[in-house]
Amino acid sequence: THYRITLRRSAIALPKNIKGTLVALGIHRRLQTVYHRHSPDIAGKILTAKELVTVENVPASAVRTKLEQRLERKAPRGYEVMGSKL
């Protein structure tokens, strides 16, 4: 029900229409991931930048907001003692 779109290649030195398409999709940097519902206009934008992005179909339960994605990448706070030399 949703597309997971990840920018894999840089848009440097590409035409403005392709760069504009990436901005319209909400992608600004490499390896950034965004989620969009299935729709014909999003499918057309993906086809415009098909050489630069990877696309996966994901269920609605797998859609993550920006904050959720950031918290998944963040390291846990504190530290944990693994073994003692005493």
C-alpha cells in the first residue's frame, strides 16, 4: 500500500527536472528514505528518477515517520558492563 523510496545515487550534474522530481518526492540527500502511498503521480515521479532510487512495496504497518527512523538509528543511552576483571 506504500512505496519505500531510497535515494542510492547522487543527483549532482543531472538535469534540473530530475533534481526537481527528487525534491517533489521529499528526498534531499543520499540514502534518505521516504514513504509515499501508491498513486499514479508518485509512480510517474519514481519512473523519472528510476536510475537513482530503489523502491520497495511495504504494508502500511511498516511505514516509519522521520522521528521513528531517527530513533531506530540512535544508539542506546548509557553503557553496559559485559565482564569484570575482578
